[in-house]
Amino acid sequence: MCVHIVYLYQEKEALMPNITLSIPVELKAKMDRFKEINWSEVARQAIFQKTLLMDKMNQMMSSSKISEPETLYEARKINRKVSKKHK
């Protein structure tokens, strides 16, 4: 995925940054079927929700007593179990 971020300015004050996303042609065709949807707002909300989730994860990890190698080990174990479950 390619993302471009452009900051727009009005009289020396930054407005909301403008981003450009590259998406697959098939996805764009699906999006075009729903003209009533404000896709910028959908993306804005999705990005906002993801930042909230990442903030919570960072907060949890900052108070964690487990080391990074232990975390990676446990994450791999979970991934294997999930992978087996969905085969």
C-alpha cells in the first residue's frame, strides 16, 4: 500500500493533512458501487479506531513485566494455535 500525506496551509495555519491511499482496482470497483458512502470518513474513522487500539496496546505493554523475546515467543504460540484452528 502506498500512502502520501500532504499538509495544506491557510494563512500560516495547518489545516487537516490530506492523505492519498493506493488501493487495488477490484476494491475501487466495489467502492464505486456505493456512491452514497463518504469513503474519506470511513478511512478517517478506521484510522482513528486503529490508533485507539494501538494506544491501549502500548499502555498495556508499558506496564508489562514480560520481556520482548518472551512476548514474541508467546505470540508465535498463539499464531500456531489460531492457524491450526482455522485449517
